[in-house]
Amino acid sequence: MQTRVLLIALAALLTTSCGGGDKHLPSSNPPEYDPKKVYSSTSSTPTQSAPQLAKPEPQATPPPPPMDPEALRQALETADRTRAILKKGAALDSKAEIHAILEAMMLGEQAPPELRPTFRESFETRKAQIHQAFDKQHKQFQQALDEEHKLPATQPPLRKSDGSEPFSLYRVNGGGVRGAHVPWVHPVGLSLGVTVSLEPDCCGAWHIATIPDSAFEGDGFGLEIKSGGRYWPDNDHIGEGDAMTTTIKVVAGDKATIKVKILNKNRGVVSRCPSASGAVPGDASIYEEMGYSVSTPATNGSAGIFVHDQAKTEAQTDEEGLVQEIKMEITAADLDGETGQVLRHASGKAVKKRDMPVSCSGCNARVAEAAKRLAGISSWNYYNAELKWRKPSFSADACVKIHFTPATKTVELSSGSSTKVKAELRTVKEDQSTDGRVFEVREIHDGRVTPKESKTRSGSPAVFTFTAPRKAGTKSEIPGFRILNSSSKAGRAWQEDWEVKLGRYVLEFQSRIVDREPTAPAESVAAGRVTLTLVEGKDMYRGSGMLGYQTGPPPNRDPCTSLIMGHGTTRLDVAGMFIKLSERTDAAGNQIGSADIELHYLIHPTNETERLHTMVNYQCVPGELVPNPFFYSLYAVSRGAEEINLLKGWTYVGRNGVVATKTLHGNCGDHCEDVTVFTLKEGE
């Protein structure tokens, strides 16, 4: 009871901005929004900011006086005639439907038979003009809505309703603050003569706009589209809705004055993503108001009917993500526009199976009719949602993800070895396993994977066998496999790759230098090995290792020459190695390819010594011992400026684990012979 009184008090805040229309016409809002007609609560002054809601004390709300039998009979007859008019336009688009309703109202089809001649005489010569005027105003109205939509995006994002706020959120745009809009009516569990309680609109908000100069004055008539708008679902839902209020006034000289009002505010919404079990809840609401007033010298009369049909829906998908059926819990109600009392209220259940008409079980004619219209709204929204969850345009739109065990880039495989990889489809939001299948599995960079498609179940994921290629991968060419396509009860996942953890390369170094300097002959050999690993975030490898060397005199050395000797280790640093391989198999089954490799490296100084000799009395006398980094120095002289720290032009091998080699030759300006070989191998 507290909630009900609170909601009515809030509705009173909007009376001045949402009431509209002439007093003897049915209200432009449902009757329970009008405290003067249904409740005796007081109103407060509206403000520009969101209302600060105070919890009122519980108090009894007096029910409206019951309708006498004759008034009830007349109201039910009006409701029947109203339903007949609405049925004519049910299969049309929104604009054509209003044209059809306009035509019927101008013929007096909502009024009792005795008033219809007055309608026909008053509207007959003006019908064509009224239809044309409506087209013109409708076009202006749509342009106004489109312009509103183009305003700078200063509006706060829509958020999912938690069911606590009785009004939609305030919205701010270039036009300033707009008041919150009264939510929809949800008559549930009512009996005859009971007024309708309020319930918050879920899953989005109405964006209501008005147009300047909305009134059109013609020959003896006036037409106005007072207001209307569109429904915006929040980020967790898909749906749409339209609202419009149209009034017409005709003055036929001193014979008659007729006023007509038509309001529709219909919307449907469904969850953007199915659950893991394939359930997709939704909601559809049809709210329409039609009313008239007639004033002639002989009689005055008015009538109005509120029609409100609602369905709580739940769709069920199959393992392809296709909606196979929509279950609907339907509530249909007709309310009197003058008193706000429920004239007719019924409920029932219906099922809409794919490509089949809606089937209503245990429904009376009123609910069956509502089921057809609600099924049309729901089916359209489920269709649009189905397109999105089955064919997401971007990865962020996908409702399902692919979960690998072990995770991608966590398994290091040697050449030709295999591993098992499990793939499971899970919902993005809840991270729950869903039934489906993965297919169109493609191999990446010479990896091998079987099978190429597989079903996956909760607790029983798809299992793939991946075999690494003969060559080691690079960051630009990481072996693995890609799942291009999938389907499940919760939709399709965005394509996902499983890749091996990049294997390591090994760089081997071998060198021999022979110095022919007559006064200081020497020769040196050196060898080293560096393990290379991929640098995170860069397409290159890096590593550091030790280079062993041994230096000594050549055979038959002249005792009077300097003696250069030494052995030990020094560092070999690979600051960066860029590896790009292109491999294929020729017609004979041989693997051929090319290697685009660039090596940036540094050899640190070696630590040899040189014993100098001098001649004393024609005798060779050993002199002092001085440092002489022989290998380091001669390697640098032999390389020259181009190759001392940078090597390109490698030769592709592609056999027995050897990827490529680089062989260097030097002569130190005809004073030495140098042969150095760099060998790039696949890591173990």
C-alpha cells in the first residue's frame, strides 16, 4: 500500500506537464495517474531536478464508486467497438494503423449507432484534409525525434532497472533537463471494479519529445500531435517502442463540435543474451487509448477506453541459438476512460512456436486476440535479438566465449610433438558452460589439429589434438589453430585462437682466426651458444651466453717472435634478433624456403697476453708480458664496420633442426684468415 500511494503522489507531480487535452476528453494519461479522478491525494510543485522521494505514512485509499449496471453495459459496448477498430489496424505499420483508426473514429465507429450520423456529417468533407494534415504533422514529428537523437551525447547512459525506481531516469541533453516519464500500467490479478496499480517500467526508458507548431488548423478542424517518442532499451536488452498522442477537433458550424483523441504507447523488450540453458526472458506491452466527445444543440456525450495488454515472455533456444518457442503469460484489460475502473480483465497462457501461429490454451476471445498482437511484438524483438547473438558484429557483442584448457600460449611444444586441448563454450556474463558445437577449425602456421569440429557440453568439452610443426614459430607466425565458428544455446562466440607458447631458438657461434703477422703469429678458436627467447610485446628475440676461446702460437713458431697465448670465456650478447621465415614444400616433397633474419650482437673483449722478445747480443731474450685481447681484436678487424655488430643475408637450411646459417670470411687486410659461422637452430 505504501508503494501505491507513493507512486500516485509522484504522478501528481507530472499532472501539469503530462495532463494535456480538454477536461471533458479522456485524460492523456491512464486514469490511475490522475489523482483528481481516482485518488484524493494532494500534489506538489514540480521541480527541474529528480524528485526526492519521501516514504509516506500508510493510509487507506478510498475505492472509486462502483458503476451502475447501465453505465457498465454502455462502457463494455464501447470497449467492444474500440477493440473492433484496433483489430482493423493490427496488421499495419504504426503510421498506417493510426490512419485506419482515424478513419474509423471519423465514421463514429467507437460511438453508439445513434451518434454516427453526426460524426459522418461533421467529418465527411474534411476526411481527406485530416489525413493529409496528419501525414504532414507525423513527418514533422519524426524529424523532431531524429533531431533529438542527434543531440550531443551528454545524456547519462541507461542502466538496468532494479525495480525500485517508480520512474524512468532523468535524461539531460542539449535541450536541458526533461522530466521523468510515468511508467507503464501492469494490471495483474485484478477483478472487476478495481483500479490499476503502478509498476516500474523495466529494461530501458521512454524518450518523449514534442514538436513546435504541432497544431494544424484547417477548414473547420484542427489536428495536433501532442507528444510521443521512442523506447530506448538499456545495454542488457534489445527492443523498441513507439508512442504518440493525436487529437482532432471539428466544428461543424452550429450543428456539432466533435473532439477525438488517439493514444498508443506500445513496446517490447527481450534480454540481449540467452542464459546458458537457452532461456531468454522478455516483456511486451500494448497500451492504447481512444476517446471522443460530441456536443450538439440536442445532446452531449463522451466516452473513452483504455486498452492494456501485457505479456511476460520466455523464449527457448536450441543448440544453434535459434528461438524455437516463446511462452507467454498474458494479461488483457479494458478500462473505462471516465472512471478508470477495470471493465474487463482476463489472463491466459500462449505459445508461439517457430514459423507457426500463436496457440493460446484456455484463453477467452479477449486474451486470444491480445496474444496475437503481443506475439507479433515479441517475435519481432526476439528475431532482432537472435540475429545479434547468432552473428555478433564485434567481439564485444558476443554473448558466448571459447574457453581453452590449457590456456593459449601456455604450452611449449618441440618440433612434431602433440598435446590435447579442450574447448568449451561459456556465457560471457555468467561464465557458465552452455551446450553447442565448435566448427570450421583452421590450422595456423603449419600446425596440425584434429578433429575439425566437435560438440561441447557442460562438463564434457570438445577435445582437440594439436601437433606442432617442424619449424619453430615466431611472434608473427605462432603455430596453433583457430575456431572460426560456433553455435550454442546462448549464441555464437567470436572466433578464438589457441597458440603454442613460442619455442626458443638457439644461436651457435664458431670461429677460427689465423694471424700471419711475421713478428707475432698466432691462431685462435672460439665457440659459444646463446638461447634466444621472444621479447614480450616485440617481434624479436634476445639472449646472452658465454663464448669460450683458446689462443696460442702456430706449429713451428720462430722462437724470436712474440708469444700470444690465453684461454677463457667472454660474453656473447644478442641484443635483438628478428626472424622471419617463409617455408613450403616443393613437388618432390622437399621443404624449401627463405630466411629474412637480422642479428644485432656484441662480443665482449677476450683476455689473452703477449710475451714480447728482443735481441740481446744476437740472442732472443723474452721480454715483458703485456695484455693482448687477440681474438676480440682480430675478429673486429676482420669484420669491419658493417658486420661487427649487425648481420643480415642469412642462408635458409630448414633441415635437422637447423633454421639458417650465416658464414663470414675475413683477411685482416691480407694479414689473417678468418672463418666464422653463425647457426640458428630450433630450441629443444
